[in-house]
Amino acid sequence: MYTAILLGVFHGINPAMGWLFAVFLAIYRKDRRELFRALVPITVGHAVSVALIVAIVAAARSTLPVLPIRYGAAAVLLLFGVYRLLRWYRHIAWASVNLSRRELAVWSFLGATSHGSGLMLAPLVLDLPGGQNAIAVVLVHSAAMLLTMAGAAVLVHDRFSLARMQKLWVNFDLIWALSLVAAGGLSLLAALSQTHGMSGMHGMHGG
Amino acid sequence: MTKFLGTDPTFYPSAQAAMEAPPERLAYVALVKPDGLAVVDVDPESPSYSRVVGHLAMPASAEEDELHHFGWNACSSALCPMAPHPHLERRYLIVPGLRSSRIYIVDTKADPRNLKIVKTIEPEELMRRTGYSRPHTIHCGPAGIYVSALGAAGSDEGPGGIFMLEHETFQPLGRFEVDRGSQYLGYDFWWHILHDVVVTSEWGIPRHFENGLDVNALVAKQFGHKLHFFDARSRKHIQEVDLGDDYQMTLELRPAHDPTKLYGFVGVVTNVTNLASSIWVWYRENGSFKVKKVIEIAAQPAAAADLPAILQPFGAVPPLVTDIGLSLDDRFLYASCWGTGELHQYDVSDPFAPKLTAVVQLGGVISRTPHPSGERIGGGPQMLEISRDGRRVYVTNSLYSSWDDQFYPEGIPGALIKLDAHPNGGLTIDPRFHVSFGDARSHQVRLEGGDSSTDSFCFPG
């Protein structure tokens, strides 16, 4: 669960995931409440995207042996991570101030999906003891993300000038791509150790 | 070309921030005959102020490139919150050849005074991937680099349109329009970035302008007289606005820099009934776009004997407004009258009621006003660029090689001239700033760190 929270914080702090858009809308409409009005649909869109991937992984896990799913998740994460590493600057294109809340949720869903947000949680879901917890993972993750986004948005809106924000803006897209690769690597290690563990057991049986 | 911490300091969240940033120290000028890019020192503190401090000659090729307009790979739109690309850098100039359909990608960072071509998009590749030819205006946008084109691939006809280049690899990505509707002619384009609106203007088909102005086509009103509006998200044509076919050649588009505003200015070269130039405002009312003529500049009568052959039948010099510019505070609009040799400045605080605040004479078909330094000026004020702070205006004097020869048969020695703009209106030519490019002609100017026609801002104020 801590990992789900940490990933929620991590996703929340990425400006491309939504808080920057919320700050912008508040500045544009000269209304601080816009921060929170925007963050809710953004969180919903993100949560739906993550839940979709988590559901697929959880379903696969309940029907298939865990080891091939581990390898599969590792391969997808590594491949997607390398792709993002090479094309970290790609984003979905136009979105405007005229977005309705539903469109804002769709925007967030597309952003989260194209960034592989849910994928990052796949290894975590595979390590869960029961299917029930998968829903908890999504909820905890989303709550952590919402709180982080709200914190970042309020901080930047109230305390930072845009000029200061520009100086502190780290290349989150690159960090993100590296995280995908790292999650893939960890998943692969887990799969390998599990394979070794099994072959070790086979060896013992043979002796 | 990627930064890890902090964004490029020349990306400005708002027009206000761009005005307050440090002023430009270098200007890049497109040269024609022969094709090249000149680097001019515009830092008054520098010992080489007002001199050419660098020159990039384009590689010799069978046909002329005719460098014309050009722009940056990335700009302030990278800070737009819906699709931030904060770690791009304003580093490469995207320099199309209007005649050759070749595009050069030029690095300004390795050594800002010693430009280097890092990539060339050959005409065949451009046409194959986009279906267009004669690339013209460059704008750095939220999803890539947008380029307008005047002709169809491998043809002297239309349709012209817009295509895109990939942000990092500069690979041509194909055409922008999903549905072009009634749009056929191309020229300039820009957008209301927060409102998902792209606006395009019309010059003519290459057959009517490439080998000189086709006067018969002009008299027959075959040049463009419309604006087109596209939805930027669906890339579909949503509306055309016709100025009326007496108005020929709707060229430069200058939308308000304030992203909350939904209006802009378009310059019209001539009216076939009286040779006047005009400037119109487009604006949105009740969900649809409308236009209104707000400035008209009359032709000046002249004796046929004093006129070049192309103008003799008309007995007048048309103003030929061929470039306009809008200061970043949306307060002053400038218009180049390339025929009569004048630069006009208007206060457009109320865009529907412009006030003429200055007229400066330079060159001109009849007046031939010299520079205050005594230098002869061939041609007249043409491409103009306003510094971000709005205090300086740079102008060059060539329009388009084959048209130059028709209107100024005695030749146009390329020049870059600087004017000082007074904060509350008024213009003075800087007598100490006259950059000569010899026999080469000069066209568009770009300023270090962006200028008043390069950047789109998402944050208001």
C-alpha cells in the first residue's frame, strides 16, 4: 500500500498529469476555486485509466499463473519505458480553456493512459495477496495523487511566481520514462527470482 | 537539445513576461540572391553594434531557394499547460526556401554568430510526405512545428495549406487539414491558441506570383480575398469569411497576443478598384467570425513617366501594405507601405478605431526617401519586426525577387533599418543604424529570444 501511495504522490507531482492545468485555469478565470474544480475530474480520469490496467492485471492474475504475467508486465513496462525514453516529449495535443469537466476527465484519462500510469502499478498488483485489494490500490493511489496535486497547485498558485516555477521545472517526462524502465526492471527481477526459486525447488526434488 | 532543470529562459508564460525579459542582442536576417542568413549585432553596448557579425551561405544548388519567412523550432507555446514541452529549447531556426521547397534547420546555439545547418529537408521528401510545396510561415505550436505552404506538391496550382514537422526530429508529419472545406489558397496562418481556432489567409497559386505578379490574374480578381477558420482539435474547416473580391491578397495575420482576446488584424495588399491597401479586424460575435475594415491607405497619383512599366497603366503608386506587426501589449499596429515608401504606426488600443500615431518615409517608388544617414534606400519598408519590449522596430526592403524587379527595376540593395518607437506613440529612424547587405536582398528578420511575431502565450497578463 505504501508503494501505491508513493506512486500516487509521484503521479500527482508530474505537472503534465494535471496540477499545472488546474493552476492555469485558476489564473485564467481569476478564481482560486477553479484549482479544486479542475482537480476532481482530472483525478477521476486518471483513476479510471489506472483502474482499467489494474483490472486487466488482476483478472489475468486470477485466471493465469502469476509467473508469465510477471514476465509479460516486465516486458510491456520495459518496452514502453524505452519508447518513452526515446520519445519523452510526446504529448496529446490541443486542449483548451473551453473544456467541460467531462472533457477534462477525458483529457486526464488520455494523458494517464498514454503515459502508462496504470502500467507502473502492474508489478504492485501482482504482489497483492487478494483481488479485493486491487480496488483499494486504485483508491489509495488516486487519493494520494489528488492530495499531491492539490498541494502542488495551491503552492504554485499562491506562493510561486511563474518565473520561479520556470527555474524549478524539472524534466519530469524524462524521470517518468526512467521510472517506467525501473518498474519494468524490478518486475523482471521479481520474475527471475521466482523462476530461480522454482528451479531451486525442482532441484531439491531431484536430489 | 533537452534541458533537465528549468525551462529555456526565452520561453515566456505571458506576453507581459516577454516584454520584461532582456532585450535582443542579435538579429537574424534572411537574404536572397544569393540565399543566406546574416547575423547582425543589435546590442548598443557592443563594439560591433549595427554590423554583420556572421553569415551563413546556403549550399549552392541548381535552383534558387529564395529564403523568405522563417521561425523558431520552439517558443513560449511550450509552456502551455495542456501540452507542456518545457524542456525544449529555442535553438533552431526553421528556414524554408519559398521557391525551392527546401527547408533548412539551422543551429543558433553552438555559436550564435556562426550558424550551422544541421539538417536539410529536401523538396522531394517534403512534397512526398505532406503533399505541399512552397513552404512559407513557421509557427512553433503545442504539438509540433506548423508550416504553411502555398502550392500543391509538384504543381504550380493549389491547394496550399498547413503541414507539420516533428518537434525534435524535424521530420515532416503530413498535412494539418482533416477537412479543408472551401479553403484552397494558402499564405499566412496563426491561431487563438486557447480557443482551438486556427486562422489562415490567402495569397494566390504559384503560377500567379512565382514569375512575377500576374497583373491579368490580379485584374481578374484571382488572388485571395478570404480568411478561413479551422478547429484546431478536429482540424476541420469551420468557417470562411470573404472580404469581397475587390480586395486582393489577404496576407499577414496578427491575432491579439493576449490569449483571452479573440480578435486579430489582417493586411490586404490592394483593392482593384482604387489600388488602396487596407487592414481589417476579425472578431467573433455570437459564435461566428466577422471582419471589419478599420484602416484604408489610399494610392498616390503619379505621372506615368515616373512609374515602372507595371504601374504605368494605372497612373498611381499603390501603398502595397505587405507586412503588418502588432506589439506584444496589443497596443501598436505597424504597416509597411512598400510601394509608397512609408511605415505607419497606429494605436489600436481600441482595435475597431485605430489612431494613426506616426508615418515615417523611407525609399518608395516615387519619393525615394534616403536613410537619415544619407544612404540610398532601394525598395521601401517591407518585412518589419517589433522587439518584444515594443521599443524598437526593424525593417528590411525587399518583397519577393520577381516582384522586386517589377516595382523597383533599378534594383534593391539589401538593408536593415532600425526605428525607435516611443512608449506613447511616435517613431524615429535611428540615424546610426543602417546595415547594408550589398547586392543581396533582405527579407524577414528574427530577433534573439523571440520577437513580436514568433511566440504564442497561454497565460494572460
